[in-house]
Amino acid sequence: MNAYVERVIKETAAKNPNEPEFLQTVTEVLTTLAPVIDKHPEYEEAALLERIVEPERTIIFRVTWQDDEGKAHVNTGYRIEFNGAIGPYKGGLRFDPEVNLSVLKFLGFEQIFKNSLTTLPIGGGKGGSDFDPHGRSDAEIMRFCQAFMTELQRHIGPNTDVPAGDKGVGGREIGYMFGQYRRIRNSYDNGVLTGKGLTYGGSLIRPEATGFGVLYYANEVMKHEHDSFEGKTFVLSGYGNVTWGAITKITEFGGKVVTISGKHGYVYDPDGINTPEKIAYLLKLRASKERNVKMYADEFGCQFFPGEKPWGVKADVYIPCATQNEIGIEEAKKIVANGAKYYFEGANMPASNEAVAYFQKNGVIVGPAKAANAGGVAVSALEMSQNSMRYSWSREEVDAKLKDIMKNIHDNSVAAAERYGLGYDLVAGANIAGFEKVAEAMLAQGLF
Ligand code: 2IT
């Protein structure tokens, strides 16, 4: 292990004692970068790693809003502008009670490398709030979004920082936030947010992009392995946007999805969650006040396992699409024992570093989040391009670009790993390929 890498990991741990998720991702990324750092002594001289683990700017603010009974509530809002070396800060907003500085710093740090890997000019950022959308009415969601944007608007802009959706933030929330931004700024800056509706500057395929992208990336892996999706069984977690897009594409590719999950438990549907009716039901579930996946089990008469995760269910391909740290070493052992061949991350950091290492040691091919789920942010960057051109590409055009980007992400990851003699290691390859561009841009721009 490189001594400089080791020192920066230690210093980051000492400096951020209450940020376990952030430290987890810093350790994972920097460890795989060791061979690159070995070759570039000038990075240490320029304190490049110390700088890359420190957000350029962290904004924390109060969000006060009123519920339907007139009661006042206070949440904390955040925006981490992590790294702007290769473009405006770009990354989603997450509304989830588990949101805190550690979670958003891990997501923002990941986003730097993911965004670089797309080959598009976008820096890394992330934000959100500890607001819990479960059980909230549409009017409450609107008031929260407006309150959140009332402060956030002074920090963002089409050339500064361009938020989008993430867990708990979809098209509806982006609409309310865009409305509030426009009201306060009196400016039609539609490039300030991505994931917008199609009537006001959104891109075709953006809602599907993360899920589609996972499968386009997985398809490149299949080609490399001389394998195909036809007849394969898939276990997925989550029920939101990513899960929905992934299931749509898996269905088209001839695979069968047998599970979805949420915070209340998981659903097992041995007939496959693959009919248009079942896939459309996921959208209803997400738009409902309850957001409980048990609703799916009741609707289609299948089994619901309260409080459990789906990793014990046998499948060929596992795609976590819910949230961070759903898979520890025990879950990883179950997945390997089930005979899994492939594991693709639709969610960000769904597994512990130990679990990922266990997969790789046991011959499961790992498609890491910052490669496999980069299709969402890639189409966000295409949305920014369309907004600045004041023009829209057709569905076919966006889809073709997305496919091409996912293929390049795979191929660039493979090439980067091979350059350092690491073989077909998609995890190290993604980190290295993403890092190289950001590092060179930071060096070129001098100390700051
Ligand atoms: O994790 C992610 O890449 C996202 N939530 C998407 C961010 C974006 O700017 O589209």
C-alpha cells in the first residue's frame, strides 16, 4: 500500500470521527488508487489527496415548513459542493430521515468519480434533507420543497451547481423546487435542476436512465463474459425510480425479476415482476402516501416478508437499488452461497467494503455504483446540454447516447485496470478512470 494513501486515509478518519459512511467510501476509493499514486509523486507535493477528500464548500441550513394541521416542523437542509474541477457541481438531492453530513459526504465524494467517468463536464456534489416523505400529503411535500428551495436557490445556478433527484426526490419534487426557484429568481434558468418534467425542459429517458443504464452496463459485462440475460433470474431491492427503470429493461432483455423491497420488508413474486401492469404499479406505490411495498403483495397476491431483505432469495444476478449499506458480510455470504454470478450496484454504496471484497474473491463479477448507476447523472448532463441549446433530442437520440456512454464507462474502466495490471477489475478500473481526469484538472488549475 502506498504510504501517502495510507496517511490521508488515517488523517481523514481522525478529522471526521463521526462520519463512518464517508470514511468507508474514502477508504475504498483511495485504496484502489494506490498504484496510480505510486506513479505520480507530484500528487503528494500538491496535496492532491488531502484536497480531494475535503469538500470545496459545505452549506447547512434550516428548513421550516407547516404540515396539513398547521403544525410547524424544522428539518436540516444540506448541499455539499464537493469538487468543481471538471464542471459545475452536479448530483442529487436526497430526502430521507437517514440523511446526515456523513451520508451526504459519502454520496458527494462518490459523485466526483462517477461524474468524471461519464466523460461529461460535471463536477461532484450532493444535498438533501433529513425530511421523511413517508406519510406526507402532496401539499406537505410541496410546502417542504418550497421551504427547502427558498434557501438553496442562493447557492445554485446552471453554471454553478445543478441538483437533481435522488432517494425521496423525483419528478414531482423537482417540479415544486423549480417553481420556487423561478418565483424567487424571476429567471427561466431551466438548466439549474435536472430531472424536470417534459413540459418545462426535462429530457426524455431521464426517469428511466439510472435503471436502463445499469442494464446497458451489465450488457457490456455479459458480452465480455460471452453470456446473456435470456432466462436469468434477478433479485432487486428498492421500489423507486432505479428499480422501476431496471425492471423495465430486464423485462425487455428477457430476464425475470422476483423481488422488490422497501423499508417495511420485501416482496417475493415467483411469477416475475415483469408485466406492464406490475411495472406500472411501482409508480403508484412511489406516489402513494404510505410507500409500503406490502401494497404490491396485496395487489398481486404474493408473499411479503416484513422487516426482511431479499438477499437470501436465489438468483443469477443481484441488483441492490435501494440505499447504502444493505449488504454486509453475512448478506454477501448468502448471495455467494446462492450461486450468484453477477452483482451490479443500482444504489450508491449498497455494500460494505468487506462484502465487495468477498464477492470479488468468490468470483462474483462486481459492477460498482459509480460505473453501473452513472446513467442517471449522464442523462442529467444531456438534459443540461439540451437546456443550453434550447433544443430537445428525441427519445431514440437520448437512448443511443446513454447506451454509448455506458459502453464507454465499461470500456474505460477495463482499460484503466489493465493499464495497472489489475485484470478485469471493474471496481478499481472505475475509480482509476474517474480519478485520472479530475486529478489532472486540479493540478492544471493550481492550488485551491
Ligand atoms: O446518484 C446519482 O448519481 C444521482 N442521484 C443522480 C444525480 C444527477 O445529477 O442526476
